[in-house]
Amino acid sequence: MIDDPLGPLDPQFAAAFQRDDKRPPCQLYLISPLNVAGDFADRLARALDAGPVAAFQFRVKDVNQHEAARLAEPLQRICADRDVAFIVNDSVSLAKRLGADGVHLGQEDGDPREARATLGPDVQIGVTCHDSRHMAMEAGEAGADYVAFGSFYPTTTKEVKHHPEPVILSWWSTLFELPCVAIGGITPGKARPLVAAGADFIAVSGAVWNGDEAAAVRAFGEALG
């Protein structure tokens, strides 16, 4: 756990939380597997056609930017055809090269202010904030469009060290209008407590791509509805 200068959250905060009806309903945010070659474009199209998806994050590692752009372009077209935001993970330069709808920054991936200066006012900028309210507030002050908390559950998608409690979503949604994303090991069966706690988006990867992607998206649609 990150040593948050704001101190621990009162666990009773969640018990008193009520979701603001003015906030839009919680939406699904898909994150790609690391391997998006082969038939993945067809799988993405099936997933997006199976139910409502707000955004798709392109997340590949250990490839150069030219190869990343080659892999991204057909996926970006599929998203554009379905009015799904196409978000690039980690790389401001790749997001700019592709004309992506947004970029998602980890804590080591640069300052949102610099990303905004590079990408312009209309691009969505998200920031990973782990289990830290302080990091989230800093991201908001730096101009982020959303903050992401997690990992809420064990996950094999990436190595994680931070495991916030759902109450952090309640706290954030009560105090700030900026949307928050819940991420990490979320399945359709585990989504409801995070929606009830105040998540604006549920970000998922393995729960969709490790099986039948269309069935998984439909199941998330029921869980988030």
C-alpha cells in the first residue's frame, strides 16, 4: 500500500455512500491483451458488437512504435466505426501519431500537463493512482480527465502491489466530479460492489479475453445495468 499523506479512510464512509443520480451509469472499459496479432481484430469487433463499451485501451509491450502503430491501426478503425474511444496505454508519442482519442498514463509515464500540451484539449488523459487519494488529487489538479484505482482483486494481467478497498471509490465520487475507473481482477460477478461503491467505469482485460469475449461483454452489461 502507498503511504497516503491523507491517512486511512474511515470504513464507515462506504456505508453512508449513495451514488449521485446525476452521474452517468457505470460503463465498461476494455483493455487489450498484450498480444493483439492474429485474429484479435475479429475478437475485438465481436466484443464491441456484443454490448455497450465506452472505451478500449490499446496496451502492448516490448515492441517499437512503428510496429505498435501497425498493430493499432485496424483496432482503432474498429473502435471508430462503433463510436468507442480508442485509448493508448503509456505512450503520449504513439497516441499523437495515431490521433488517438486518449492516453492512459502510469505514474512513471509522464505528467498529464505535458501530455495535454502535446495532445491538445480534446484528448482524454487518464492516470493510474493505485490506492492513493493523494495521487488522484494531484492527477486531477494536473488536468487528468479520469483517475484509475486498483487492483481491487487479484489479477494475472500484470504484477500489482496496491489493493485499495472499494471505499476509495465512494470517497472520490462524493468529493469530485472527475470520473474514476476501477481496475484489477474484475469479473462480472465481482463488478457490482464496485459499481455500488461509486465506480464510473469498470476496466477489464482477462475476464473478457481469456474466454468467450462476446459472452463476457454481455455478462458485464447485465452486471453494470
